[in-house]
Amino acid sequence: MVEWNSVLVVFYIYIVGVVIPGPNFVAVTHTAISSSRKHALALVAGIVLVNLFWAASALLGLGTVFKLFPWVALGAKFLGAVYLIWFGFKLIKSANIVQENLSSKSMHNSVMSSFRSGIVVNIVNPKSIAFYAAVFSAAAPSSVNISTLIAMLGVVLAIATIWYGSVALLLSSPTVSNAFNKFKAKFNYLCGTTIVVLGLKQAFSSTGN
């Protein structure tokens, strides 16, 4: 039997957690505006898949593992921060590269690359690690039956898909994309710098603990 009170707690906690801007949001925004709708949706698919992984891990005891072995959590956050810094500098570098004539094959490969990027960005995202290990796992009951677990994961799937999917669809619309075309280089600089700052902040936070 589904414990709906517990599901509602997860629902409210997750909505708050997912709408707070972080590396995932920046990645979706950048891809939607600077690339294409299918690339953005592929990125979203990767992010949503990892959200399900983190949610299931949290419900099955990820928070307990991190409490018993805090160095694992710190190590994961630090490595995630390093990746974000690298990813941010990659975006900044891309601001100096004009890609006007992409072949259909490269476009196909880049769609798959967007999906993989969504997985990597979220799985090493320090914000995701901290949220699921601390806030999400604390809000969820210590033990749940399978039907409640499935309902909670369904909530995570629905919210993540609707939120990030809506951002991707909105920002990849022709009107928005065309408006940002003239500012593409500056936009890449902005997104890259934002991610680098988030990564540096997390890196210093991890080493300071």
C-alpha cells in the first residue's frame, strides 16, 4: 500500500530542490539556446535518468553511507567540482569557436553526446549529491515498501521531466534562439563562467570541511 503522506513530503521537497538553479539548469539553458531542441531534450533525458538513480540511492540508504564514510561524500563533491570547472572552461573556450556548417553525422553524434553530457553533468553535480544525500534522504522515511518507492520515483521522474523539459522547450523555440544568436559568444561566456564559479565554490567548500 502506498504511503501517500511520505510521497507528498518527497513531492514538496523535490520541487523546491529541482527549481533552485544549479549546474543542471545552466547546462539545459545553454544547450537549448545555443544548440537545438533535440540536443536540449537529449541532455534533459540524461539528467532525468541520473535523477532517478540519485533518488533511488537516497531512498535505499545513500545518506547513511555518506554519514558512515564522510570522506566518500567529500571526495565525490570535490571530483564533481573539478569536472564542473573543466566543463565551464570548455564552454568559455567554445565562445571563441564559430560552428556554422555542421554535417548531419556530426549533428547526430552531438545529440548522443548531449545525452551523455546530461548523465555526466548530473552524476558529478555537487548540488545533486548534497541534495539527495542530505535533504532528500532525510525527508524520506527510513524504510519504504516497494509501492511507495515506485510512487516516489514516479514523482521524481514527473517533476524533473516537466521542469527541465519545459525549460528546454521554451528556450529552444525559434523566437528565443534567434534573439540570442547575436549574443551567442557572450552567452557561452556567461554560462561557462557561472559553472566555473559554482565549481570553485564547491571545491573550496569540500576542502574546507
